[in-house]
Amino acid sequence: MNDNLTETAPPGGIDYIAVEESPAFVELKRRHRSFVFPLAAIFLVWYFVYVLLSSFAPAFMAQRVWGDVTIGLLLGLGQFVTTFAITMWYVWYANHRLDPASARIRDELEKQEAGA
């Protein structure tokens, strides 16, 4: 495993296998996966709970909260709210944690390519 992105590249290019195995890239993948996978799992559970309640607990979902607004309607709207919230959270996370790390890797690769 190569620890440095600037180690010897194959003739005419960048050794992308070495880049993929570099500590910086491994850390970038770890950060991405540690954010995306748990959040995706939580959202899928929340979504399937909503679908299952709709199918198997219609009396619960039909309970009125106020006027014609039911629990099912509120949970359905909650799906949209959580989707937008997760998107905004991911954008913030990517801007602050992923993009700086990927920019450093990209800068290193561009320097390596310019030197080739």
C-alpha cells in the first residue's frame, strides 16, 4: 500500500490504485460512508414504518388531529420534511467534511499530473 499520492506513477499517468489505497482517500471514503449509511438506514426504517402503518393500521392513521388533518397526513408530510432536512444536512456535511479532503487529494493529483 502506498502512503503517498506522489509516489511513482505508471508511465503517462497517475497510479489510481495507489490513490485509492492512500490514507487520505481511505479516510475520505470512511467519512462519507459513516455519514451516509446510518442515515440512509434510519430514513428507510422511518419510511417503511410509515408504509406499514398505512397498510396495517388504517384506523390509527385516520385519527384526526384537528379538523380534517389526520395522523397519516402529518406522517406523510413528515416524509417530505425529513427528506429535505437530510439533504440539507448532507450538503452541510459534504461542504465542511468531505469537500476539503477531496480538494486536498485533487490538488495533490493535479500537482503530480503537472510534474509528469
